[in-house]
Amino acid sequence: MDRIHLSPPDVTAAEREALLAAFDSGWIAPVGPEIEAFEDDVVAFLGGGCHAAAVSSGTAGLHLALRLVGVGPGDVVIVPSLTFIATANAVAYQGAEPVFVDSETRTWNVDTDLVVEAVETETRAGRRVAAVVTVDLYGQCAEHARIREACEARGIPVIEDAAEALGASWHGRPAGRWGRVGVFSFNGNKIVTTGGGGMLVADDPQLVARARHLATQAREPVPRYEHHEIGYNYRLPNLAAALGRAQLRRLPAMIERRRRIRELYGELLGDLEDLTFNPLDPRGDPNHWLTVVQLPRRRPVDRDTLVTRLAAAGIEVRPSWTPLHRQPVWRHARAYGGAVADEIFDRGLCLPSGSSLTDAQVERVASAVRAQLGHG
């Protein structure tokens, strides 16, 4: 029986044709016309009015964003606890210190009130809060309007980690457009994939131009190799950009398919007592990157055993993100709250959600979950 993956790439003949055309053009190196075209396509998809720089990964984009807004050694950066570890690691790349903040229940994203508390407490302690990073978890936007207002009042830049949220929106404004800098990921498990890669977006063209400069080893525009500052090799290859352009054209349909997959899981699992789904806040429009359930508190097997048994049955499920305040590498970091993120993690299970899944595969997943929970 075929293995069902969590969020595999959804590629078609259109992507193959785009890759072959780029290959045949001779632009194989990390320069070429598809890169600028991909940047333009993303800007157009976001509704215009911003600028974009393609980079090698979402993590690279976050690192550049933190440097662009002036984060440096000794600074503090507020980071949601419930996120992938790359969000915090990028802060460490700049020699700064992440301070973790708990989630709120309406979106599972960072709690705005706790963000304000953390900023004020850290500031009173004499520490400089250089930035706040928000995360659009599982494809649903954070409470950006309030966060942006609170941070602007205190002169603190916001970086939006929209790695999981291309195509989502909040109050009608696209994900990635709420902070001073926004970052997307095109990793292999994202809705739009380039096999690896990312995109940094900002309203300020000078910020984006500087990001592009830093991403190309900060090489000066002179005939010889001359560098006045430290840069990085964060370029996206032309072939990857061609793949991304083809994917982006199909994004609305892929979002709609993931939305339908979530609905189908609701129909198949919604009757199970004390099993709930990641909440959807009506103020936003998610891209449904992953459907996540919170397992019943009382069940015949623990979550990790369930993951192992489903894997043996050819079904890939994953626990929700481990809160960063519980990661061994960040055990000494300060954290504000944590109970909400802990509850989401302790019961959270990410279900296969890829847009290429068939209804029959979704039904197979649901049937296997029901059987493990004693409802087969």
C-alpha cells in the first residue's frame, strides 16, 4: 500500500515544462531571468505595493530580515514559543537573545497581551527589545493588527514569519505584508515549493535591495571581487525560481483543495468526543497548510505511540511543533507563559494535508486514526 505523506510536493506537467524550459535556456547557476520574474510574480500575487528578494530558504530570509532591522549582539527579540526552531535560531545568528511568548487560543498564534508584557518587562530590566517576530502558524495569520499597533507605538519593528502562510490573509491584508519585513518559505513541505528556497518581502525598496546585496556575499558592483562587509550565499537558483513560478500559478487551487481536505477530516472525525481541530478565526482567511487535531485527553494510546503505529501502517503524521521553551537548546531562555503552547503540543497531531491527496487517502487516514483511538 502506498505511503501517505504529511505534505508532499504537488507537482504536475506544468512544473516539469517550466523546469525544462529554464534548463534549456542555459541559466543553471543561481542567476537568471526566472529569479526576477518569480519575485515579480510574488509581488503581483500579494497585490503589489511591495518588493521581493528570492533567497535560498525561509531561514535565510529570517536571518536577513533581522539584520535589516538592526538586530545585533546583546539585543532581545520576542519570538512565539509555538513555532519551528528556525524562527529562534535566526535570532541567535545575529548574536541576539530570543525571549519566548505563549500562544492564544483563537488562532494558536502568539498572544498579543503577553507580547506587550514581555516588551515592557524586558525594557524595564534594561534590555533592548530590537524586534518582535510573529509567526503565521499552520497557515493562519497571527493577530497582526493589534501586534502591529502595539509595536509601532513603542518603535519596535515587526518581522512576519509567514513561512507557512503564503496565500493566507488577515482582515483582507495578505500574509507577509504586516511587518516591516515578511518572509515566506518554499521548502519541500510547503504549499508552493521550489524544493528549498524562500522570499523576503517589504514595502521599502531599499530594504529589499540591501537584502539582495547581503544575499550575494555583499559583493560590490565593481569588476574585481570587492567586499566592504560580511555577506552570505543566500541566492535562489534560476531553476528553483522557474519551479516556483509554475507552482504559484496553481496556488489558489491548491489552497482550495487543502480547505476541502480539512472539511473532509471534520466529517470523518468530528464526532469523536474531545477531539478538536486547530481553530479558524473569522477575522482571517487561512491557506490550510496543515490540518491539526488535538487528541482526546483520555485515549488508549499516547500521541507518540499513535504516530509510530500510523507510520507502520504507511501514514505519516507528526506531533505539533514542540514549544521552544521546552527545547533543550533553549532551556535557559526566558519565557512568558507557556501553558497554552504546552497543551497544544501535548495533544497536537498534524494530519496528512497535501493538496495531491485523494478523498480515498483522507478516508484511509481518518479510519486509521479512529481505529487507534478505539473507534474503528
